Amino acid sequence: MGIRARRTSRQMIWQAAMLLVLALSISHIQASQTTFASLEIERGLSSYSVHLPIIQTPAPPAVFSIALIDAGFLEVIDVASIGDGRLFIVEKDGWVKVRQSNGTISTFLDISNRVSHSGERGVLGLAFDLDYGSNGHFYVAYTGYDNLGNTRSLVSRFSVSADPNIAVASSELKLLDIKNENRVHNGGALRIHPLDGNLYTGIGDDQLSEKAQNDNDFRGKLIRVDKTGSQANTIVAKGFRNPWRVAIDAETGDFYVGDVGSSLAEEIDRIPYTSTGLNFGWPCMEGFQITKIDGACSGQDEADWIRPIHDYAHGFTQNTGCAITMGLALPDSSSSHPRILFGDYCLGDIRLLTYTNNIWSITNLGNLPNNDLETTVFAPDGSGNIIVGSRSGAIYKLTIPEG
């Protein structure tokens, strides 16, 4: 990464003034692109990028459109498909609805009587087995109860009935069952890996931040869940605050985790497919900033905390946000890295992170229509389209520029 020569104070003031004029002159353009210089740092099996913003310039996408598909669902939290034209829409309070290609909607699964849905709790994730066509298995992440009424974070396997549009609620097999003490930071990301068929989930720190550094606790971790319920579940990576959405690159197998920030930064973390045991630093680090050196962080080498590939400021203005919603890792014909599609739960915006020649670039593609703000999920529909879901109860079809 080049190092600029030292400038005089007068030159720096002049440059700042010119940049201010440039920013004001393009403020009416909604779509913009921010470029980052990036320094790749290798450490063991992992690598991370330290990056600094260089400039912001207008970059309207060649193709961008978003169209309403349907509305009226109850708090859309996740969307999944199996490539046959149907969409499976997760409603937070305990239902999975199925929408046919002709627009007909019915209830696929109802577990509302076993779901704790206050705060950030509820049904949080849905994934279909790669062999769903033959075994009928699918997986649900939700917060529920034990026999004493205590709240638990659960990942369960269910089966479909002879009717392809109705699941068997009584077929539940609990695969992951851990303590849930608070109504926030429950995670809920649930993904089937396209290369090996394994099941992965992201669990938040349960508002008990030091749990994220505890190797004997699943909270604050990305976990590989045994789909049979007969083998131990495995911690893949630790040091997360609330990894409630995860994307997987279908070509490399790498994971891209959207970790929701506390007060400083929202971040995107990359986990190489073959790596294990990486520590992404929370609560010792948030974004690129060291935040804590005592408690669970005491005695650790901060060089062991893996930096994110990208972060942005926690806030409520353009180019900041309150909670990252990780989307999809999309192919990029011009790069060895995928394009990362994501948004922010409080802004309703849609962003694209791309990597070319050791430089990260962010493009702000646009926003959900009608001032719809609470983006909860980006999902493929199995037919080459991208579906965006909102807690408002709407689902949209998204078209973005090809990579």
C-alpha cells in the first residue's frame, strides 16, 4: 500500500475544501461507491485486510431494480427455496409459510406454541437439506422453552409430510439446545454448506459478551451442527457478538459473517473454508478497534484477533447503520473473491462489496421502496433471482448488476 508524502497544512486545508465541494456537488446522486486501500495480512490458515477509505465517487449501477412480490406476512425473518418455484417465508412468531409460484400462500409449519418471540427471539433461520428431495429434512433455528419454562436457543430438524406443502411439526429432532438468558443477541443464521452438505449456525453472545471468548460455551460462535443428533456439535470460529446472518461462497466454501456491532462498528468477517479455531475478537475488539483488554481478553495477544474484511460505523445516517444484515456471496468473474451483497436493518439499504486488485469497493445500490427500512434477509429463489425480505412483512425481487 503506497504511503503519501507529507503535505503542508495549507495543502491539506485546500484538499479538504476541494473534497467538500465535490461531496456537495454529488450529494443528489443516491448510488455511490467508496473505495478502500487494502493490505492483506496472512496469519496461519487465515488472512485479513486492513483498509482505509480513499475517496467516494458516484457509481450508479448499470442494472438495479427492486419490485414487490408480496406483502402482509407477519415479520419476515428468513426466506428459503428448493428451486421449484415455491418460496418458504419465515414469520418470527412461529410460522413458516409457503408461497406458490401463482401467489397462493398456505402454512407449511406451525410451531408457534413452542416459540419464545419477545425481543429478538423467535423463529430466526430456515435451511433445507441438500438431499431434501429424497429425505424430506429441513432445519429451523428458533428460541423455545424447556420443560421448566426456561428459554433455550434451538436448532431442530423437521420432516415434510406426504403433502409437499405441509411439514410434520411433531417430527422435531433437537440438534442444538443451549441456554438463552436474554432477549437479544440470539443469532439465528442457518445455512447448509453447498460443498459438503453440513449444517452451520451462528449463535449470538446472549448479551453476555465474555461468553464469546469461552471455548466451553456455544454463545458468540459459528457452529457446525451434526444433522443426525448423534454426534457432538463443533465450534468453527469464536469472538462474535451477534452473527445472525451468514453467507457462503459456493465456489470456495468460505463463510462471510455479518456481525452486528455494539456502539462502534458493523462488520463483515471472512472465515476460510478449511480453517478452524479463528477468533474474531469480540468483546476485545469491535470492527478494527480494540475495545477491551481485561476479563476474557486478559493475557491474549491482540494479533490473534482476526480483523474483518470490512466494517462501517454504527449509527443512523447514510453509510452507517445499526445492525448489518449479511446477504449473499455472489460470483465475480473479475475477482478471486465473491461480491458480497448486504444491507442494514435500520436503513433498508442494499450494498455491494467487491474486491479487485487488492482494493475493496462499496457500492450503494439503492433502498427498499416505500421507506421500508427493516431488511432481514437476502436469499436466492432457486431460479436465478434474489429475494429480499423485510420485517414489515414484505418480500421483494431484486435485480443487481452482473459481476
